Amino acid sequence: IVAALGKRAVVLVGMMGAGKSTIGRRMAARLRLPFLDADHEIETAAGMSIPDIFEVHGEPHFRDGEARVIARLLESGPILLATGGGAYVRDETRQRIRDKAISLWLKADADVILRRVKKRDNRPLLKTPDPAGTIARLIEARHPFYEQTDITLDSRDVPHEKIVDEAIVAL
Ligand code: S3P
């Protein structure tokens, strides 16, 4: 598979809590590709956490940085890249991913997402009085973009390795 990918990266997209980092890490190990997490790279580049970037500089600034970091990572050859939930919505980023990578959407239901994100308090977009409503609105706005990926994978509550197997078959 890695040979077939050539210079292309594999990029995971999807909502927060869909399992992009967990599944991505395991997929990368199986495919023997370096795993990179865009959120983590943004934090390293900025020298601050994502909640702090949102708070200090605001979301538009975060989105610009996110697009730059992803553009840079896509130049690094075959890697497995997990992107933050909002990245693929940006036209320029979606186009770059289309040119340089095979894209996989990890699709998860709202209730699964809500349950998973509740475990960690690190999503600035969900610091609202109504996280469930916010998730529903984000899903509605983002699904038309996520549907444009090459491969869709159902992120259910099954063992991670099963989802990884499905991903590898689909690739
Ligand atoms: C965001 C998702 C987060 C992070 C930021 C914004 C989003 O990444 O990039 O909090 O817009 O959905 P994960 O999808 O890895 O949680």
C-alpha cells in the first residue's frame, strides 16, 4: 500500500471525537508511515495550546495558522496526518489535500461525539451552554465537505483495530 501511495499522504478528517488521532496513530503504525497530528503541530509552532490560541488570538487567527501548518505538512511526502475537525472546511486546505493526499473521513454520530468530547475539556468551540446543539450545527455545516473525501469510514464503538482493518482494505 505504501508503495501504491507513492508520494501521497493519507489524511484523516472528521469531527472532534471521531477518533482521528487514535485511529490515525494505529493506521500509521500498520502502514509504517510517520504519524502527525495537525493540532499538535500547530501548538508546537505557536508555542501555546489550542484553547489559548483561541482565547488570545481568536478563531480566524487559529484557522490561518492551521491552513499554513497543514500546507507545510503536506509537503513532507508520505505521512499519515490527522487534521482538526474544522480544517477540511477551508477551500484552500481541501484543494491541497485533494492534490497531495488520499483523504479518509472518520464519520461518527452526534451522540458518540458528545460522549467522547465530554471526557476532555480541550475543545474551545464546545465551551458553550449547549455543546450538543453546537455539535449538531457543526455536523450539519461540515458533512457536505466531509462527503468530498475519497473514503468514508464509520467510527463506531468497535475495537480500534477493526476500523483500522477497514481503512486499510479501503486504501
Ligand atoms: C476543532 C477541532 C479540534 C481543534 C480545534 C477546532 C474544530 O481538533 O482543531 O479545537 O473546529 O472542530 P479535533 O478535531 O482533533 O478535536
